[in-house]
Amino acid sequence: MIPETRLAQPEPFEFDSESQAGFSPHSFTMLSRVAESIYWMARYVERAENIARFIDVNITFTLDAGDNDFGQWEPLIQITGDEEYYAEYYKKHDHLSVIQFLAFDPKYVNSLISSLNMARENARTVREAIPSEVWEQLNELYHFVRGTEASGTTLEGLAEFFQKVKQHSHLYSGLLDATMSRGDGWHFANMGRMIERADKTSRLLDVKYYTLLPKVSDVNTTIDDLQWSALLRSVSGFEMYRKRFHAITVQRVAEFLVRDPVFPRSCRFCLGQALESLRAIIENGQARETNSAIEKLTALKVHLDELDMRNTIDCGMHEFIDDFQLRLNDVGAAIFETYFDRAQLDLIPLVSEQSQ
Amino acid sequence: MNSTDFSDYDVGTFFDELFASDTQPRAAAQAVVNFINQLPPGEYKRRQEAVDQALLKLGITFTVYGDEQGTEKIFPFDCIPRIVDTFEWSHIEAGLRQRITALNAFINDIYGPQEILKEGIIPRELVTGAKSYRKVCEGLKPPRGIWCHITGTDLIRHSDGGIYVLEDNLRCPSGVSYVLQNRLLMRRTFPKMISAVGVRPVDDYPLHLYSTLRHLAPDDVADPTVVVLTPGIYNSAYYEHSFLAQQMGVELVEGRDLVVRDGFVYMRTTDGFEKVHVIYRRIDDDFLDPEAFRPDSMLGVPGLLDVYRRGNVALANAPGTGIADDKVIYAFVPEMIRYYLGTEPILPNVDTYVCEVEEQRKYVLANLDKLVVKAANEAGGYGMLIGPHATQEERNKFAELIKADPRNYIAQPTLSLSRVPTLTGDHFEGRHVDLRPYILYGKDVWVLPGGLTRVALRKGSLVVNSSQGGGSKDTWVLAREFDSVTQTDETLYT
């Protein structure tokens, strides 16, 4: 066997004697405005990807069910919480209307295209701070979606489209991870991505739980229902679920989506990742007297760590998820106050010049 | 006929940068012409289309003011390069060095002892009465005595074959990012052609720029923080600001990211304030500091000029350099060169009539149909009359404007800009070009070997500005001398 080889270290590149100054103390911290834009860029891309996931799984289900396009699409409107807007601009609840609304409606602020537009606008203001490859991929995704229309496309065609959106998004996410130094920029992006993902997974569970589960007594019976497996597939979790629990029961699906310690789209896992990034940001920076962001995020993570799912179901799944989303919003607000809010930041005292 | 090559190329009555006659390429362009002629049918066009796609993907766009729908536009790029041989380039480079040295001496003088005004070489009121003259800059001592660190000078070639200076851009010249991206695209699209020809690289511009900026930092700062200051995402050159910051590895800041405290400039980080030592500002003087300039500016940093005056932050370019951009002052640059350097200008000015001077104004008013009239303080091709192409009504309007405010206007003969073959549909046609090289003034003067070749894509048009239907081309400064074929052209450059 050929042993691992170690390549000779190249000489460090120098262009000017001035550049030989030591490692800058400001290599990690970043402009507050830039951090905020990166955070939101990541959130919006994640939001867009999740919309594609919601729709994709529903299309698959509709295709499986044949012509029975009944009540399958309405819950997707409920996920958004924007039923009023929908009622104002759309008449039917068929798949085309719902897909138009969720994916292509440029006036609806939470549509896929609007989310991508916001992601791109945020990225555009921080192009210098993210790798070019990441920007190019996001830009390509945006143009790809903009160049597509729902009407006149078959369901099969749409399914392919949303799968491609997911792939583009994964490419973006992979590039972010593979090309961006783990400074504050990446950590803010990761925090945004993970908080958004936790939120979306909980929403998905909420809606499916509400529509699929009439009686609490069913929670422990094996149902292997097509719809529950569809839910797992929409977060790419079906196979991972099978490895852990095999048969599908409602309590286990909830446990898996909310509390699984290692599945990368579970709420608990996402919060853990967000927490790690926040800790890294804190470590890179100077000590603050208080930091409400870390306090709130830690508390929410601990809440999930200690959660008893059986008990939660007894007390009401919907109530739990509602509370979780509110607390997640609180975390977002605390991040804003701590890192992005100019009025708060200006209160941090000046530090005397570092000795250089 | 359908294959895209030069077999039916027509140089017309113009100086063509690549062709000496319809069928005879210039020696410096021979290799490129051969290369394109032997491409399979349709191949050239296919590659040009790939470039257009790449521009969209890369998001290399600029913003058009006053255009409501989709304000982002691609700056069109044509793949046929402008080619400059080594001999001509050394002539241009020497001329630019000379000119920037004199201009810097001029700015230093007029905000200082004003010797050139005292000696009457330039009428005092033309300088101190100019819109771009900043009284607040009198007595300023910029770091290392340099005012204009980054310059982009517009050159044109007239039908007599000579290279002339059309404009000096000493405020915030833009376009260098396109130079770098164009080269990247060319290397991607025509890798064999570019390596066969041997072209001087432009890629080290950001390093030179960074070095120039660091050179300005206060002496006691070992590791200065350099930033690029942009007016924000809605500025037409935002892409460039972002690109340069990225390439230099420095922060791109907006006015709202900066704050003045205790005589220093700080930026707002996620961790509180951090001191800034050098600002490459891409905001005009007027908007830089509402306390010193326009009080209604939302873009700038209150108190910035005061910190600058104390020497606690460096600005590039220094405030006040716009005076040398004034098109009336331009007319006097040859005089400046003689006065400060004691030498004759290497690159001549275009003949310029200063409307403020009575007999010159009379000539201008009598010959509006032959002249190009320019407002002294406008850029981007605005406020301009191209006499021969204008209607009588437009000419009358400009006659009134000139009479009402003669100080604000100059006129120049209509120039016959040289042309470069440019893809039009399925074949090549000549299109008029200019050339903007970039000059950095730091520890010494450095000229980027190349520059932005802007091309007027509309048939017959002489306006190369991106806001008015212009595109760009890569500029190839040859790395080695070719056989002496065109050395007989030597007379053209002297």
C-alpha cells in the first residue's frame, strides 16, 4: 500500500514587505450590517428550499393518488399562515393555484421566488464577504426559478423542477460549507440556516399532525400511512427514520422530527448546530456583559433535550409547536439585538488600540 | 459568408486597431486574426454566446439610473480584443506617468501656495470659480503628498493615428473590475489564443491597489485597516466596489457602517467599534461628509474630513481632486506639464475651445455643427452635444446654454475614433472605441498594462458610455515585441 505522502510546503506568497504584518486581530469579526445580510441570505435560501420540499412531496403524493386531487393542497396554504392573502388572490385550491402561490407569486412575500429574490439581494450586498462560487450558485438558482412558469407545465415537469431547486440549494449549501472559512461570516450564515430549518421542520409537523391525526389514541399504533412516510420524505428523513424506528407511529415520527439528536433536519439537531455557531462567534469576539441570544438559544435547546414526547402529545402537539415557534422568534429577536441593532452596538465601549 | 471570419471585413474610412486595410491585419493582430479565421463555422459565435451567459451567471451587472424595470443590466462584452503592441504601450505609459505627476503637482499647488495662479498660467477665476473647487481643502496636507491615488484616463485614437487624452478622471474612476473580469472570461473562452499571442497580465491590479492604499496609513500603525466605502447597492458601480473589496480582502463599508469618535473613524462590527485607517472612497466629495460638504447627504460620515485633516485617517482619492476633472481645467494640462515638469507633453490633448474666453466662444457658436460641446462638470456622456449628429433645435438649445453660462462649457472638434472589429449578427463590423488605462500613485506611479476598451455598439455611434449603449472589450498589451513589420508606423506615435 502506498503510504500517505506529505507535500512540500510552498513558500508563503508575498508581494510587498508591508504585507508581512502579523495575523490581524480583525480577521474574524465583521461588519454588523454584513453579518446581518449573510444571516438573512442563509435564512431565505433555506426558506426557499423548504417550500420546494413541501411542494415536491405533495406532487409525489398527488401523482400516486391518481386523479384524487382532494384536500391535498390546502394544508400547504395553512403552513404559511397567510390564508387571508390566498383567499384574496386565489379562487381554487387545486394544485396549480397553490403552486403558483407558493412558488411563483412575485407579490407574495413568502413565496419561493420572493425568498430567493431576498436571498439574492442580501447576498448582493455582501458579495465581497462570501465566496464567489456561493454567489454564482445562488444567482444561478434565482435565474433558474425566474425562468420557469407553473402554468402549462405538467405535474411531472413541476416535480422535476422542484427537485432541481433542491439540488441547486444543496449545491449552494455545499459550496458554503466547502469554500468559506469558519469565521464569523460562515457562523452567521450557519446560524441563520439552522434556525430557519428548525422552524420549517416544526411547521411541517404541525400541519401534517393537524390534518392527519383526528384522535390522540392513535398515536402509538403502527400506521405506515402513505402520508406519514411522505412527511418524512419531505425532509429527506424516511430512510434515516427507518434505521432508527422501523415501523411508523405518530409519536415516533414526532420524536424523530423534533428531538432526534443526530438527524440533520430535526429541530433539536438544528438548534444544536445554531448554538455551536453562536458559541464560536462569542469566542471570536470580546466578552459582553450579557448576551440574550445565547441565553435564549441555550434555554430552547435544553427545552428540547428534556422534552417528553408522550407527555407533549397528551398536552397538545399544536400548542407545543406554537410555543416553540414563538420562542424561536424570540431567539431571532435576541440575535438582532445583540449583533445587528445599531443602537445596541453603539453602547459597547471603545477598546483601546491593540498593541501591534 | 455565414462563417464568422474576417474575409469580408471592411475598415471603411477609419483607423482600425486590428487591420491596416480590409485584408491586411496589423502585425500585432495577425495571430488573433488567423486564430479566428481558422475556427470551424459557428464556433466563434457559440463562444461569444457562452460569454454572454457567463456574465449573467456571474451577476456582472451595472445599474441604470431612471430605468424602472429590472435596473440591473449586463455590460455587454465583445470577445475581439483591442491589441496594443509593446512599442505603443511604452509611449502611452510614459505619457500617463508624466500627466498624473503634473496633475498631482497642480492639485497640491492650488490648494497650497497657488503658484501657477500667481504666475497667471491658468486664470485664477477658472480654478477658484469652478464648481469642483473645494475651498475647504485649502491647506490640506494629504498623506505622502499624494492627492490622486487612483486615476482612469480616457484616451482615443484619432484618424491621424495619434493617441490623444480625452478626459482625466480623478474622482472615482470606475471600470477596472470589468478589465479584470473581461480577462478572466477571455482566458476561459479563448485560452489557446491568449497564450499563443502572449499578453501582459492585469490580474495583480488588486494587490497593487491594496499596496497603494496601505502606503497611506498613518506611520505608527503597523497593520492598518483598509476599507472600501460605497454609496450602496443602488449605485451604478456597486458591483465594482464589491469586487475590489473582495479581491483585496478588505471590508466594503457604507456610510452608515462608519462613525467618528474622539478624532478617529470606526466601523461598526458585530463586536462593537473597530478603528479604520485608510478609506478607498467611491463616494463623491459632495456626499463624503455632511458637516464639510452637502449637509443633506445621507451617504457620508459626519466629521470624516476633520479626522482626515488631523491625519488620523487617509482618503483615496483625497477630497478636492475633482478640480482637475473639470473639462475647462483639462484644457490647461499641457501647460501644467510644462510648468511643473519643464517638459513637453508626451500625450497631447484634444484641441479644446474654452467658451469662457470670448474669441473661442465666438468660434464655437459659429461652428456648432462641427463641434462636440461638453459641460465642464458632467460625466457619463450626459450634458453633451455632438454637433454633426444633432438637430438644429438641439444646437440652438446649446447655443443658449453656452451664452448663459460660458464657464460651464468647452468644445472640441468631432473626433473620428478608431475602430475595432466587433461581432454584429453573424459577421464582424468596425465599431468605435476608446481606452481607459488605470494609474495608481502610491510609493511610485504604476500603470496597469491594459485598461478598459469601451466600444460604441450602435452602428456609427461615438458614445461609448455604458449608460448609453456602450460595451467593452479586453485590451491586450503584448508581452513581447513582434517582428519589425509595423515598426515603420513609428511616426504615428511621436
